[in-house]
Amino acid sequence: QVQLVESGGGLVQAGGSLRLSCTPSGRTLSNYVMAWFRQAQGRERDLVAGIRGGTTYYAESVKGRFTISRDNAKNTVYLQMNSLKAEDTAVYYCAAEIRSPDIPIATMTTDGIDYWGKGTLVTVSS
């Protein structure tokens, strides 16, 4: 059974940076699209960023501030978050999905995810 283990969340002031990491245990997920979702209190879980090979996707709200990357040697996916805002406060979830290459990352939803992490809390104070 694959588990996605996240780390890197915490409390940061507005304008600061954090880097989240996600490492699958049990197997490598080189053929999977890897993504980060987030869920603020009382809201739905939304796609933030995704990566498949050299292709990346970002939600409009984080474009230019967040960077998703993948280190295949370390079997780890990262989400570098800069210029954080109070509205970025949420639980961030790592996700993995087998997805046909002709289907855009942007259309990923929670329903199609094969594996989830348990989530890591990011709190941005204003």
C-alpha cells in the first residue's frame, strides 16, 4: 500500500516562504501525475499545482508565487511557496493519480486521485 508522506508545513508571516515535501513510501510513482491540493476551513479541497514530466500546472491564485518540482532520484515532490498570503492558509495535501497524457493536469479533481497524503497545515499570519 502506497503512503504519501508530507512535511514542511508550519506557521509563517505574510510575505514569507515555506517548502512542502512529499515522498511516497512503498513504491516509486514515476508514472503518476503528482499534485498538491489545499483545503481551507469550511471550503472544498482545490487543486493548487500539478506536475507530469516537464509539464506543470498552477491555479491562478498561486501562479508566480508557488513552484512545484520533482526530484526523481529522491522520489520526492516539492511545493515551494513564496510571497505567502493569509488566504494561503489551509491544509495542504499531496496527491498522486495515474492520468492519460492527453488529459490536462488542470482537470484533476479529488474524485480521480489514487493516493492521498494525510495533509500538512500551513498557517500564514497577517
